[in-house]
Amino acid sequence: MLLGVFYLIIDTLGYKKWTYFFVVIGLNSITIYLVQHKFIDFNKVRKFVFGALIHVTPVSIQPLVSAVLYVFCVWLFLFFLYKNKIFLNLPNMDVIYLYSTMYPSNMKRLSIVLIFVCFVAATAGAQQTDNVKIPCHYTDYYLSTGDTVASLESDSARGMTAPSLRVYLPEKEKATGRMVIALPGGGYQHLAVFHEGFDWAPYFLDKGIAYGVLKYRMPAADPDIPFADVKAAFGLVRQHASAWHIDPEDIGIMGSSAGGHLASTYATHATRDEGPSFQILLYPVITMDASYTHGGSRKNLLGEQPSPEQTAGYSNESQVNKETPGAFIIFAADDKTVPPANGFRYAEALMRNNIPVTLLLYPEGGHGFGNRTSFTYHRQFIAELDKWLESF
């Protein structure tokens, strides 16, 4: 697509074709090098570009828009090959060769066939939320725990201001009465609100589960600050439970990385009436024990030199009791950021208290995969989460 657009620009400006040829060969060589050495992931680039364009279109015509975009890309690429009669050595493929003796009629037939195939494939693929994130309707609610409330525009990069809760509600016909409040991670320093927050909305809404993404304040060595935001978020949901068709006794908490620590903190420290009914924890920080915690999260939550009492109080494997809700925990064995031992210790504590727990450990995936389909075991993970959510 880029080569085709570049050709059109050069042709329009009237530059000599040999200049274009050498520039294209140079760009192609650089691109091949970057792809082969894994500096560029074309799959991620494709999803980003197409997802961004489709995000602003109505859901009803997204398959058509996606198909048109794919067709446009293919047409420009074929146009580029035909006009220049060259071949490109693409990574992981044999040499693509276009004979200079090809007749225009053959070119037309080839174009029509490829465009038709591309249209069918793109129309089918555009309907899969794995490929394109379908936008969902939401409402942002500011929480009373903040001293001041800034405008949404002041935090446009993250889409919402802290402390606030973004609420997604399913269609009334689908609503099950259940809700999940997600706490994105970020080492208690920032928030990964997309792949650990917003991007999960279609998954839960499709199941008739209301969904919320909490943008909590950073602790700056005061753990009471984010805890208060979580408490306020649960209070807000229970306050609107009737209007939102939510069962106050079926509100769960979901946390990733440092957000998993905050989620497990709330699950183990909140009272029974205020706490969650279940936990979903993705590669969570659980302990504040310096030997296997995440150092940055520990420092940002408790300061440079926390007391033994603080360390023990926020090591949530030591705070589990008979009233702690059941948990779904997932880790990748090669996680170098948050040791999987965090999940093991928490699962052991839950089992000692006869609390149901599901612990998934996949051989690879690193840290921070969230809802990204690039995670090798994404389908298995989602299938297990499906079963778990249906089990109660």
C-alpha cells in the first residue's frame, strides 16, 4: 500500500521514474531487514491502522469499510507491480515475479480474482473482534475521592481522568446482572488502560456482563489513595445497581499486574458488604516481600523503606481469610517482571482457606499480554475464562 501511494505521489509531482525506482528499492530493503529482524510486526501495524480507521465508523458498516480498505491496499500493490514490472523479495515467501510480457487483459483478470478473494476474506475477518476492536458505548463517572476534577480533554491520551470509572452496560435483553470492575496495571506509576482495560469491554458485553474500567490515582507512597478509589467505584456501582440492572451481590474485580495487587488488596481488606464477589487476576503483583515482588510497584505503593508492618499488611497472600472471594489467576512461566510465585503463594493461601481458585500457568507469554491476541495462548486463556465465568 505504501509503495503504491508513494508511486502516485512521485508520478503526480513529475519526478523521474528512476528516482522513484531506487528510492523504492531502498525502502523495500530496509523494510525487509526490519521485518526479518523483528523490529516491525506487520500484524500489529495492520491491526492498529485498520482498527483506528474502523473505530470511527458505525458498527453496522464496519465489515464493508474493512473490505474496501483491504481492496484498496491490494489494488495499489498490484498497480505498483504492473507499472514497474519488477519483483520484490518479501520475507518468509518465495520471490514474487511479475513477467514483463504480461498482457493487460491478464492483469485485469488477476486483479479481479484477487480483489474478489480479498473482499470475501476481509468481510469475514472484519466481523471478528480479535482483528478489529469494535467500539462500545460507555459513560465516564467521576469519583468523589478526588480533590479536583479535570476536563476529559486534559487527559486525552488516556481517554479519562482519575479518579473515574468508565461504565459499559450490555443490552437489556442480554444483561445477566453481573459486573466486572477492571483495574489496569502500570506499576502504580501509570495505567495501561487499553489492553488491560478498555479492550476487554466487547468480551464482557457479549456475555451480558456489565463492565467498568477504573482509573485510580497513583499512591505516591500512600496506599490508602488507590484503595479509596476502588471503594468509591464499588459504592457507585451499588448505588446505581437497580438502574443499571446489576446484582449488588455479583460484582467482581479484575486486575492486571500492579492493578492485580490493588484488586487482591481490595478483595482481602474490604468488608464483606463492600468487597467483590470474585477476582480475575492477570499476572498480579501479590506480595510486598522484596525477594519476589515487583520492586517498582513496592516502591511506588509503600515508599523507599516500608516498615515490616506495611510490608506484611500489603502482602496479600498473608491477608486471605474465609471470606475472601474465589479467584481466577493467570501467569506466563517466563514472566520476568512479576514472578509467577506471586500467583502460587496466593493460590496456596486460598486453598488453605477452602476458597475455590483456578490457576493457569502457560509456558511463555512474558508480562503484560492483557487482551492482546498476540499472546500465544490467548484462545486457550479466553476459553478457560469462559468456563470459569459460567461455573457460578
